Amino acid sequence: QLQLTESGGGSVQPGGSLRLSCEVSGRTLDDVAIGWFRQAPGKEREGVSCIAPSDNSTYYKDSVEGRFTISRDFAKNTGYLEMNDLKPEDTGVYYCAADPTQIYYCSGYIFRNNAYESWGQGIQVTVSS
């Protein structure tokens, strides 16, 4: 059974950094796309970043491009989202997700519609002064 466990959230000041981790069990990272999503208070969930297993292609939401980096450690079967230069508008609950069908690219309609197959529990990220 595909299972995802998140860690690494917390509170930081604007300009700070956090690294989120997503441990995957039940599948190897070679077999699934990994996506990161977030939901700000009072707003809908949105896709932030993803990485595809076929060619390691990545996608970033425009507002995080250049600040966030998605990566994978195959030995640890863990995906990461490195978040730098954090802004108050980055505040929200962050979810990692995996989908074994998204092997060629990761940012298609399934990503845009928040429909990846398996999800982590979510972790709070708070950016404030």
C-alpha cells in the first residue's frame, strides 16, 4: 500500500528557509510522480511543485519558481521540498502526494485538479514576523 509520511514543517520569519520531507513506502520513487500542494487559510488547495519519474522533469508554480526546489533521494525513498526566501503568503498546510500513473510528466490535469492518488497527512508552514 502506498503510504506517505511528511515532516519538516514549522514557523519561520520572512526570508527564512524550511525543508519538507516526504517518506514513501509501498512503492519506489522510480515508480511514482511526487507532488507538493498547499492550502492557505480560507483558500483552496493548489499545486506547488512536482517531479516525474520518467525523466526527472519538474514543475513549479510561478510564485515559488526560483525559491523552492523539489528533489528525491532514491536511497532513502524520500522526496523533499526545499523552500527558501519564504514569504507570508507561503503560509499554509503543505501536502505531499504521489501518483503511479504520472510517469511521463507530473503537472497535467491531475496535478492541476489536486487529484494525485495518495496523500500525506499535511504539515503546517507558518511564515510571519
